[in-house]
Amino acid sequence: MEPASSQHISETALDTEEDEINLLDLFLVVLKHKILIIGIVFLTGLGALLYSLTMPNIYLSEATISPKEDDKNSANPLSSLGGGQIGIGGGGSLEKLELMLKSRELTRRVIHKHDLLPILYPDRWDDKAKKWREGQEPTIQDGWQLVNGSLLKIKADTGFSTLKVGIEHKDPDTAQKIVNYYMVELSEALREEVIHDASEKMKFFEEQLNYITDSMMRDKVYALLAKEIEKDTFARAQKYYSFNVVDPPIVPDLNKKIRPKRKLICILSVLVAFFMAIFISFLMEFVHRVKTDDPERYRKVMDGVKGWKISR
């Protein structure tokens, strides 16, 4: 049993020695190409730093809104007309608010009403001549794609029933203004929808009163008419219809940019460059050893590479 045990110990020691030799060989390869590795890492880090410095600072202005709950107020002044307990608060849902904010129509309203295309595309706009440069005029659809693709940020919190609406822009004042524009236009779009619906129903009920003679039916129609009058009145009276602004947007401080994260860009670039440099060093060492130890195999590989280039 002792010879077998001794043989096992010797094999283990041999394997450990080979591992140490392999690690030492790898370390020697790194030392051999240290100038290349340091050069690649340094140039990549410098390039990443210079590139990050050319990137403009981007700021985020956010508002937090929550849908209103329908007010069931039996003591409201119009309930005596027969409306009873009617929802007058313009209650909305989180899903509807989110869909409206992402809609093409709302963004079109914001861009058109506040003339945002020159702000969204400053490189195409000639500020001195107050016109678009030749052949570079964007459309409202271009503006919608830009806003919904990269500027508008919407995040719903179903737990608290709130919605964060934000705009990312290189000018913090512009970011805050556009968020305010969205709040106002969202409210107006919802208000117009309710007022239009109430107006159509009031018109219909008033027409029906001309044909109904039964007193009980007339009372029911009056009650329905009162409900629509109530909806129309309270829709016009509220500053923000269907939602509350829990936290209004503010102008971000100049030191509160959200990107670019220049430190992270530089660190990641250096790390990637380091591993790429290590890989290149090992590849160069492998090619050198093949060329020295097996020139025939090296020649075949090079002939194959040349043939692949010619075929392309």
C-alpha cells in the first residue's frame, strides 16, 4: 500500500508543479507584452475620457401625479336638481393617464401649441434667420418619435397609485417647461373629452324633453340632464382635470445631471481594454510559438488567411 500512496503523492505534487509552471508562463507572457498592454489601456482610457467630455450633460425634470377619485358628494348644490350622488371629481385611472401621456395626439398638441420643433432640433434650425435650414425641416411625427423614443420618461407605481412624468434634456429649464406643458395639455385633453361628451348628451336630453309628455319620464330626463350639467360645470372649474399634481416639476441643479456617467464610462473602458490587451498578448505569443515550433503549420494557416482575403 505504501508504494501506491507514494505514487499518488508524487503525481499530486507533479500536477501542482505543472500548474505553477503554467501560471508562471502566463505571467511571463504578460510581462513580455507589458508595454503593449499598458499602451492599449492608457490610450483607451484617454479616448474614453475625451469622448465622455464631448457628451452634453443631460438633466431630468419630473412631476408626480395621481388620478383623482370620484367625489360622491350628495350635498353639492346641483344635487337638488335631481342628479343625486354623482361623481364630480373627474376621477381617472392610472392606466388611462399613462396611455394619454404616451399618445401621439397629446405629444402633437404639446409640440404644436408651444412650437417645440426648433427646441427639439436646434441643429436644423437657423436661429438668426428664424427658419429651417434647406431640406432639414422636421415634421410633427419626427418630433413625436424623438420625444417618445428618448426624452419622455413615464414610470407608474401601482402600489401608491402614482405616475412619474419626466423629460430628459440638455437644458434643465427646457426640461421643466416641457413637463409643465404635458401636465397642462393632459388636463385640457381630458377636460375637452368630458365637456364634449356632456355637451352632446345635454343636447340629446333637451331634444327629448320636447317630445316627452309623461311627467315621470320628464323628471328622469331632467335628472340625467342635471348630471351632465354638473359634469360640465365641474370640469371647467378644476385646474387639473382628472388628476392631482402631487409633486410639481422643478428645474434641476446644474450638478444634478443624470448622464453621462463619465467615471463609469472610463472605468468600464479601461477594464475592457485591459482584458482585450491580455487576449491580444496571448494571441501574439501563440502565433509566435507556432511560427517557431511548427513553421509548416504556420505557413498553412497564413496561406488559408490569404486565400480567405482574396475570395472576399
